[in-house]
Amino acid sequence: MKEEDNILARIREILGGESTNFSILEHQVDIKVQMDYFEYSKSKDGANNIEEVLSNEHKLYDDDVPLDDKKALLVNLASIDQPEAYRILERYSAKATSDLRDWAIMATQESRMLLETQLLDEQQVFISTGLGGKAGKLRYFVVVFSLDEEPFTSSQRKLIEGEFTYSLKQSDAEVEKVEFSKNYVTLLTLIPLSVKVRLPFQLAIDECNSLGRFIKDSFIITNVKELNDAEIQEIVQNPPQPEEEQ
């Protein structure tokens, strides 16, 4: 799926326009951890003895229980379509140790989707990215560069913050964080599924440049992770090749 796509329209197109409920993973969970969780979950057949699994909540908090056993318990709980299993996962997610926090979040999300599917009797689509989302919106990390490769001036910074905030608001999107560094500015944003992702940023850049050209037209946008300076410089030096049209 390309960044310029209307994600909501593309999902409905793929599903044949069927009525669908969407569930967005709100927490920021590393993509590799997500893939490990899904692969592990697919390799399991689900809970064979539901009552036994539900009675093993205490094992999640026991330091003597091996990590792999706790992962298996989380996955088994997520496969049980009972509110009690969801409540167990919800409780543990709030107290999970750092090595199992992301797994607990993924299991809780899966459990909630299972219950919603059962209650609503409608197809559910789970949307997860490395940066997560909130209130039906996906989170994106954006890097915008100065045209002269110099730090933005104070007046340019003020203009950037104002124009990007306004442009995103017009699309029912929002800016969560703005940080200026070297010759670029980074923004952490929330974009509705129905909005073409690149559009509000391009409009904001165009508006800023109409008042004195000082921003490059090309910019970085990702929903995988927040990039550090070294990663940003690597992308600048080795830009990804554009996808060929199908």
C-alpha cells in the first residue's frame, strides 16, 4: 500500500466493500516484536483446556515461571472468547515487566478483537504499525528539510509550526510533537485512515514556501518508528527507490 493512498478506501477495496469494523493498535510496539507475536500465535492451536488456562493467571506474575511459558499463556488467553480472559490480559498489561509488556499489549488487543467479532458478528480488521495510533488515526513520523541545508530561523520555525498544525487540522489530523534539529524538523502526527497520508504535509510545505521558499519539497514519512539522526542521514544519502506502477 502506497503512502499517497487513502488507506480506508484501499482496505474496503481489498475486502470487496464489505461493512467492516477497524481496530487500531494504539500502543507503539516494535514491528519485529509484532511479527514474532503473530508467528508464535499462528504456530499454536489455541487453548485446549480453557478452565485450566484461565486459572493460571498467577503464573504471569511468578518470577520462577520461564519467559516462554508466559508467552504461551498470553497467546492462549488471547484465543479464548470469554470476557474473563480479556480481563486477565488487561490486568496484566498494566503491570507487565518490560520483557513481556509488548506481548501483553498484543494479546490484549487480539482478545478484544475476538470478543468484538463475537458480539457484533461483523468482520474485524486489525491495523497495526510500529508507531500505533489513537481514536481511529494512525501515527506518522515526518521529517521536513530546509532548502539551504541550514537550521531554520526562529521566524521559519514559528511559521512551520503554525502552517503544519493548521493544515493537519483541516484534515481532522493533529500534530503531537514538533522538534527542530540541524537542518530539519521532525513531526509526530496522527492522520485519519480516510486521508491521503502525504497530502496535508505537502499542502503545509507549499503554504510555507509561498511566503518565502525555504523548505525542500521532498520529505520523509513513516509509521514504522521514530527515526534518530543517524537513520535520517542514512535515508538522505541512500533514498529508497520509488515503486514501479502496477
